Amino acid sequence: MNNIIYPLHVGTLKTKHSGLIHSGKSDIYVDAPIFMWYIDGTEENIIVDTGPANSEWGTRFHNPLTKRTDQEVEAALQKVNLRLEDIKIVINTHLHWDHCYGNTLFPNARFLVQRNELRYAAAPDLKDEKYYENKITIPPYIQMFNKFDCLDGDEQITDGIQVLSLPGHSPGMQGVLVNTQKGKYLIASDAIPTYQNLKHQVAPGIHSDYSDSLESIEKSKSYADVIIPGHDPLVLKSKYFGLTT
């Protein structure tokens, strides 16, 4: 397969270490990059996740968020020579505010989400309401509710691209498994937010179910040759993944 994965940097959160890694340090803050992923090699022009709100909104209601002009969704796409209207498929790994705020910008896309995630987003537990912004505003996933195609578990999306159900961080969390020249790469998103979660077999600090999180890490390892975490600064060192040079 000739699929290539491009991590597009669309903002940076300053968050507690314990928010990324269960039992991490709550008094230490780290910079967590936010990514939108472009999968090159398909006719459909596939994007995984669409990034957070603007800096003012994110900082006011969540964590301190910085987002440069060149990290806006449209500008980030220009770095891979794409326009908003070129995107045909958007895969939302989950519907937390920092992963789906750009959904409304894509006029020609269909949106893929796990059915369990959409159900839970509509009426989450009290501890999770802020991540879905239920009591803050009309969330972006509600604004384009009619454009979702709901998935039930693992599913092949197109040749060489599959979603894997990876619950734990959220009930309907999913990753995206991509066949490349260098093997199977998993866009793990918040199922595995950092390389430390993977190395030490530790669940994300934010999770709906701890046991599910650990099982999803094991599942990820069994399917993928290489796992790309969702918020690790080390990802920024790579312009792309999966291409043999």
C-alpha cells in the first residue's frame, strides 16, 4: 500500500501530566500538541479528527490553548495541498471538544463515528460533560448531526484503511489502522495519548473505563506494527509516517 499519514499540527494544550497518563503528576503541566491527520493515497481524501476550538474558547472553558494562524484547519490543509472542499471522509476518533470542532468546515465530507460515541456524547456522565460541551454551547457534532455515518465496532473504510473500536478514554473511542509501505500504522488518538502510555501499559488520565483502556492498548499492539499516539510532542519530529525513503 502507498498510504502515507501526515500529522497536521492544529494547536497545543497546556494540560496536567495526570490528564494524559493515569497516576501521572497532577502538579506538572505539559504541552500536548493536537493533531488532525491526513491519509494520502486514497481517492476519498480522508482526514482523521478536525481539531479544537479557537484559542480564546478553549482556554476559557478547558485548558490553556494556543493556536497559530497557520494551525487553523484550512491553513493546515494547505500544507498538504488540499482545500476544505476536497475532503470526502472525516473520521472522528471521538467527540471530545479538541477533536471535532472543525467538522462544520467540510462541506463535502461524510463523517464516521462509533454509534456508542454519538449516543454517549448526547448524554454523558456528569464527569464527562465538559469534554463534550453539553452544558456550554450547542456542540459542533450536534450542528452537523445529520452528516454522521455511525459505525458499530471494527470496520473496513476503504482499501487499506480500517477503524478499530478502542473504548476506554471514551465509550466510543476508535483508532484508524492504515496499511503503508512500512507496515500497519495505527492513529491511536486518545486511546494512547503518549508513548509513555504505550511503554508502561498505562491508561489515559482521562478515561470513562480504566479496564477498557488497558484492553484497548493491548488490542492496538496486536493489530499495529507502529502506533502513533494522540498528543505526544515527539510526533512533531515526523513530517509523515509510513513511507519508505
